[in-house]
Amino acid sequence: MVLVNLRKALRVDGWLYPPVCLLCGLDGRETIDCCEACEVELPRLRAQCGRCGLELERPVELCGRCSRRLPVFDRCWPGMAYRGEVERLVQRFKFQRDLAAGRVLATVLARRLSEAGATRPDLMVPVPLHAARRWRRGFNQSELLCRDLSRSLQGLPWADALHRRRATHAQSELPADRRRGNVRNAFALRHLPPGVRHVAMVDDVMTTGSTLDECARVLKRAGVERVDLWVVARA
């Protein structure tokens, strides 16, 4: 690991040393710090709900949860399953400030969105962090994902269109039945460019989808017709 970090530190636009795979330590590729073999091994969902992206044994249009309560968002497009190396990369990105891990996740997500035939939206919108949590972390991971996705998707625009108007408990610390109430009315519209009808909300991990659904509710109240979810991983 020390050798990998040293090579990354000394590399200047790939001239002195080639890109390094963050997973195996071997050479990466010019556009991604991940070798082809490791990228192929990043886990995909076996089958999923056509609405919320929940991993299932076989594909269905609506899972039981979506049948009981249809989400506000229109469709979830998860790039990977939240396990194995994907989980480790997400943890490195969010909690160890490894921005290179975030770039790998965004690049793979962009490629898998293209493979799946995801419709190109008018705008990407990151899930906002409360100011206090953003200050503690030093960045909003969803904003960085939008930035890197834009580079991979021919300049697809993104905007910090929402803000979190009250602090909430971390969703990961709450049981599933309390997450919806935890984020209710936690978001508000900051600014939406004119003419935006189709938005892709961007986040790192989706578990119950309560946060993303509440964001979609705010956007639809503002006149957005379709809200898709672009998430790195589905838990």
C-alpha cells in the first residue's frame, strides 16, 4: 500500500508512473485507477425491482414494497451491489477522504448506466448534506460524484439545486421504519434552472430510498416531471 501511495503521489498526468489500480495495486488505465480485471469483478445486482432497484432473485416490475407504497421517484439505476470491493471503495471515499476511490466509482457507474440504457436527463442533482456534516466531512460525496460523472458523460450538467434545511440523524444509524420520518421536510429547493423536466438524483448508496424519495418529492413539487436515481450501489 505504501508503494501504491508513493507511485500515486509522484505521478504527473500518468507521465512518470502509469495509473495504479486501487484494488490490486497493479497498473490501472489512463481513464480510471482500476484495472480491467478488477472492474469486471465489481459486483452487479443479480436481478432487481424495475422501480426501486432492490436486488431480487428474479426481475419484477414492482417489488412488494413498491406495490404497497409507490415511490415518488420514477426509477432507480444502481451501478453496483453494495458488497465486497464496492463497499470498501465507498467507505474509503466517504470516511477516509480517498477521492480517487470516488472517481473510480463514478466512472464505473457512468459505464454501467450506458450499458443499461439509462435515459440522459436534463440535469444531475446531488443529495445535499447539512452544513454541519459537510464541514465535519470536508466535502459532499454526492457533489463529487456529479462532478466526475459529468466528465465521463460528455459534460452532462449538474446543479446543487436542493439544500438540507435541518440536520437529521444519519439514516444508517436508524431502523428502516424510522428513516422516512427522519427526513420528512428536511429538504427545500434552492434553485432549478429553467426548462428542466428530467432530473437524475445522484448518491453513493441507496438502502431504503427514503432520503432520495423525499428529494424527488421536492423536485416534483417544483415542476420536474421525471426523477430518476443514479446511485453507485444498491444495498
